[in-house]
Amino acid sequence: MDREAHGVARMLAVRWHSVGAPVLNLGVLNSFVLGAGVDAYRILIEEALGARGYSEKSLAEQFCRFCLRIAEQVEVTELPRYRELVRLLILLLPVAADSRSESPALAVLHKLMARDADGVTQELLEFPLERFPPHRRFVWRLFYESMTLKRNSRLLDRAELSLTRLGDSDDGVATELQRFREKFKDTGQ
């Protein structure tokens, strides 16, 4: 069953453009994983797209390289057409991450943030962060970057809500959220 699911996930991921594949495309994969939660994420994203052989790049890493080219070449006015790519990049944030929490998807989202901070921030705000704990540290790094580019009161509200929900969590995210809140709460930054 998982092998068949892996094949379907790969097929949907490469059918990223909804004009060429209007029914079964990347949007279906993104919506399913976001709705189904962590188990679907593990099987369809981590295992299916993140797996790699010895000395090979995973499909996730190849996808990020492709998105990097898009981020550098596409006109800013065209970026909204690539919403599903951004949504998958957010799902891919922890995939192939190193010990410093750097990942191929994070690098691409940094580039996209520099070109379309509002669009990327909106997608990040819509991401169900509480249901995907491995993504939290990455998303909050991107929120921090977004706030340095353009102050956004919705991000402060999200930080407050997340702090309330996390309580005394020891995963380090609560500490980052407190720093975020203190840095941006009463300043004009």
C-alpha cells in the first residue's frame, strides 16, 4: 500500500501546473496531506518525495532546485500562479534539513520571500502549524524574516496564539516565539 501511495504522490508532485493537469495535480496532493495530517505527511512527503539512494538527490531536493529557478526567473506579478509550489515547499521544509535547520525548501522560500513577502507570508499563515510540529521552527524563521521586511500584526497575533497553545513545550519553539514577540511587539520594526 505505501509503495502505491508513494507512486501516486510522486505522480501528483510532478504534475504541478494546474493548467496542464487540471484535475489530478499538485493541489490534490497538498490538500490531502494538509487535511490528513502527520501520518499522510510521513508517507507521502517524507518517504515518497524525501527518499534518496546513495549519492542521489531526492525528488524533494530536485523539486526545490526547480523552484529555485522559478523564484529567480519568474516576474513578481506571475508568482501568485505558483501557489501550489509554495504550499509544497512549506510541506518540504523539514525534508533534508541539516543540524542547523537549513533545508533546500527553506532556501527557496527565502528567495521567494525577498520577491513576494506578502504572498509567501499568506501561505505560511494558512499552514496548519499546530498539526505539523516539525515545521514550526522553519515557519517561525520565515515569519521573522517577513516581519523584518514588512511589519504584519497578524504575525504577532499568531505568535501570541501559538505561545498560548504550546504552553511549557520544551521543543525550543516557545523560546523562539517569545523572542519574536519581544523583538516586534512594541517596536516600529
